[in-house]
Amino acid sequence: MRFLRQSLIGLVLAALSLGLLAYAGSIVGGAVQSRLSEEPRTPPARERVFAVAVVRAEAGTETPVLEAFGEIASRRTLELRAAVAGRVIELADGFEDGGDVSAGQLLVRIDPANAEAALARAEADLLDAEAEVRDADRALVLAQDEEQAAQVQADLQERAFQRQQDLQERGVGTAAAVEGAELAAASARQAVLARRQVVTTAEARIDQAKTQLARARIALDEAQRTLDDTTVTAPFNGTLSATSVVAGRLVSANEQLATLIDPGALEVRFRVSTAQFSRLLNEDGGVIAAPVTATLDVVGIDLAATGTVSRASAGGGDMQTGRLVFARLDTGLGFKQGDFVTVAVSEPPLENVVRLPATAVDASNTVLVLGEDNRLEKVDVAVLRRQGDDVLVRGDDIVGRDVVEARSPLLGAGISVRPLQPQAAEASDAPLEPEMVELTDERRARLVAFVEASERMPADAKERVLASLAETHVPAQMVARLESRMGG
């Protein structure tokens, strides 16, 4: 009985389980059919709005600045060379590399003994030539007097011959007397001719004596020049460079002794492209006198000098591109020949142009401006110059409108944006104060020792740096430059 009862209970429980499973399956199937029969519902789409930084496009007058790299050179550079060969017996006290000399100062003296001897011989030859001229003059006077005496005798003999002829015609004289008088007259005339030859010879002697005198004077002048060439003087105020001679050394003719540089007549030479050079020309094709600023990065401080463009090279240069331009510097304090500097040339001002960040213009020279409902519009502009991180553009459609500061692939025409105006603090024209740091005694001492031991820094720049280091607060940029060169 127990077995039968448990079997019935098991069958009842199994039937209930199968019924519940069938009911659950029907519920799930109905839910799936109901879901599949429903129409799909799409949620409303929302437009994405981007936040962009904008700048106001203001038209005005801008002065483009052309930047290039150049080299400092002197407009007056003279090679000091020995005009004659000999031994150097005297050097000026400042005859050394970097020595300052003044105009007319004696720099080098070469042994003048041979030149003085040659000058003395030339003076003696001149005295001989002058004596020969005087002797020839006296000989000419005597020859002329003898010619006159011979002419007087010839005249007397001719009158005697005429008298004998008259006597013969009157029947008083004889033929022999006439012939004797005629022979005497002929001899007198021959004597006159001989004296004329002597006078001609005396005149030729005078000409030869004058020629010898002229040659003697030329030789004397040449000897004097040779003597003067034994001394080398400075033609202008300047600084010596590349000195290569010492006292007692034998030098040859035309040997270079040193180079004299005028530090007050400096210029900077720099190369620009042909397109940049065309912007420095006037209507006549000449180079304009554009303002120039040359900057030299020295340890801890920047040296700067102003000037103007003076000329351009006549040729482009072998295996070179662009044009070589020269600018004359007004002051060259701290600059030396051969310095590598940065050159900034102010081009002619441009009217009615807009200065924008370089990131606002794409490769096709278009910008994005705000339109109605803060939607972007694409506007074409003409790019005139690129100035570092900025560009100078011209376009009437962007003046007075807000321009997107930085382009991105997500931005384009018709995109809705939320403009971000620049902060008032950034728009302020107040200059920013340089960052200052306070140095410890040990750090200050290391910097001062480095500056004092530096041989490349000019004396005036070294004084300014030391004066800045003596202050309580020192510019952080100057400290960073000094420590970068110290290797700290």
C-alpha cells in the first residue's frame, strides 16, 4: 500500500510540473509575438554643438617683419702687408690680436739700412746730374761765343775778298791776291760751320744732362718711397686681427702682417629668398632703406643693434639661391666680425589687413566665421604674410566678424557651435613682468664665477649680467641660460 501511495503522489507532482512548464512556455511565446508585432519607435535625434574659441577680425595697418640669419662684417677691413723685405726691428705696443690702434700710429718698422743707403746713392746721383746740367750750360755758352767769334772772322775775310776783287777790277790787284783772299774767306766759313757743330753738340749734351737729371730725381723718389715703406702705419682707427709677426723676424715683400678692422663701421649680410627680396624693392627696382634689427644671443642676455638696408649683392652667388642683402648698423656695441645673428627687417606697412592665428587658416586659404544661429560659414581670404604663429590676411567678408581660432576635422560649414570669447585678461595690452627668482648664496656664487671666467662674453654684457646677479631677485630666464651653458 505504501508503494502504491508514493507512486500516485509522484505521478501527481510530475503532472503538475509539466502543466506549469507548458503554461510558462505559452506566456513567453505570447510576449515574444506581442513584441514582434509592435511598430519600432525611434527616439528624437539631438544635434551636437561644439565649443570653439573665436577671435574678432579687426582690419588695420600692420608692419610685416622678415626674419633671416646673417653674419656681422666690417665695411672697412685692411690687410697690413710688408711692402719691402727685411728684418722687423720695432713693433707697436698694441700690435697684438685684438689690439686697438689709432690713425697714423706706427705699427711695424722694418730695418731701413739698405733703403737709407739706396736713398743716399740716389741723392749723390742727383747731385752729379745737376752738376752735369750746369757744366753743359756753361759749355753751350762758350760754344756760342766761339761761334760768334768765328762768324766775325768769316765776315772780315769776306770783306777782304771783296776788296781784292775791287782792286783787281781797277787793275791794281793781282789774281794771286784775289785767290788767297778767297781761300781765306772759305776757310773762315768752314770754321763757322765747325763752331755751329760744337754748339749743336753742346745743346745735345744739355738735353742728355736734363734727361739724366730727371732719371736721378725719379730714382731719388723711388728710394724715398722704399724708405717710407719700411714703416707700416694705421690708416684709420681700428682693431688688429690675425697678427702673424714678431720682432726680429725676416719678412718677405707682400707678406701679410695683420688685418685691421674698423669696429665702428659694421654691417650685417643676410640671404633672403627671391620672393622676400622683391618686397624690399621700390618702384625703380632699388633696395629700400628698410629698418633692420640684428640680435645676438649671448650668455644670459641678448645684444641688439639697429640699422638700415643699404644695398644688395650684384649676383646671386655660386650654387646659392635667393639674394644677398647688406644692412648698415648704426651702433655695433658688443658685436664682432663673424658673429652669427638673427636679423629682423621691417617691410613696408600693409593697409586694411587682419592679423589671425596661423591655425585659423587651412591649406586652401579659407577660414570659418560665425553666421546666423552660431553656425559656421566658410570664407575665402588672401594670405599676405606669415608672421611666426600669426598670419596677415585680407578679406572684406571677415572684417568685424568672429573667426574660429583653431581649425579641426570636426568643424566645417553649417556646424552649430558655442563660441568662447577670449578672456579680458588675455586681451589686455599691459606688459607682463618677467619671472624673477631668488638665488641662494652658493648658487649665486657659481653663476658669478662662471660669468667672470667667460671669455666669449663682451665686457659691457658681462657688467650688465653681474649687476643683475647682484640683485636680490634675478630674472629666471637669465638664470636658466647661464645654468644651461654651465651644464647644471
